Amino acid sequence: MSKSSITASGHTLWSKMPKANTELFALTYGSLITELLKDYDNDIEEINNQLERIGHSIGIRCIDELLAKSEVNGIDIGPCSNLENTAEVVAKIGFRCFLGMTCDVANVTEKSFSLFLYENPLSIFVELPETTNGDDDDRHQSFNSDGKENSGGGPDWSKLKYSNVYCGVIRGALEQINMKVECDFVRDVLRGHDVNEIKVELKEIMSDGAGQDYHEE
């Protein structure tokens, strides 16, 4: 598919999808983050991992829905000829179809690409607290997951990948079409960057598209 037809297909599928209230969607996701903070005692690294795992479970099912919706609406996505084509489908059809988001593809190589997210419905009401400096009292001393001292005595919020669920969704979806990838939320507006960026690295082409974490419910 050409880039223009991919973009048009994404708009068509988005117009056919049932819409959720954006504010409710963001608040529901925020409640999930709050529960994870409580369940894992503000362990930021583990919370990032859990968000990725949740996204992975969603992603392995999203691909089936995407293909079914495409067939119903007469859209033939077809096999992707290269990684750049795959990236365009993820950005212009996947994100558009399910979230109504606009993503750009950049930094494409034979083994990796980046997705730039200029809007993020998950974080519309979110502002991460600053990691404040504490005093010299040893009672306030704490350590980050990498063993470095965090003088604020609380979580290092700069390490929280608030929207890391996206990385899991991408990994799970691509796993179902035989692509084993690793995804990282490398830039985040919530952490002071000018744009949201997800980097996707292709690790291998698998012989069986159904990943080992997939189980029928």
C-alpha cells in the first residue's frame, strides 16, 4: 500500500469505530496507574514493566480486530513489503483506527524505526510531580531501582513511562504477524521532552506468529 492509501484507510476505519469519551478514557487509565502505584509500592521500574505487559495482552488481540474491521469495510491492508511499510501501517492505521491519533514515522532503518506522537489521549490531564530534593536527614534517604540515591525520599518520577502501554500494544500486535520487536518510550512530553517518541527495534522474524504469551480465554 502507498502512504496515501494507508492514511486514507486509517481515516476510514476510525470513522467506523465506536467512540469512547476522551476524558473518561484518560481518567480510567489514570486510575490504572494509581492502582499500580499502590500495588507495587511506587516501584517505578516494575510499574513500567507492568504497563508494557498489559499493553502486550491488548496488542495480541488488537491485530485480529484490525484485520476483521478492515475486511468488513473492504480495506485490503495486505502484507507489508518492508519495515518502513509496517511502521506506516502501525502509525497511520493502527493508532488512527483505535485512538484517532496522528503519528509520524521517522528514523527508519532496516532494523528499527521511531513513531512520533504529537497528541496523547492517555495523558491529557496528567502532570508528573517533581522529584524534590530532601534534607540531610537519613530518614529521608532512598534509592532508585538502579541503586542510585534518590535524595527526595520518594519515587523518581522522571523514570516513569506513563504511556508505556503503547509499547506493549505494538510488541503484541507485531508478534502476531511474526515480528519480534522491542519498544521503548524514549521521549515523553510528561518528562519535559518536546515530543513523544517510541523507538521500535526489530529483533527477529519468527516462524510462528502466535507468541508464547498468547492464550485463548
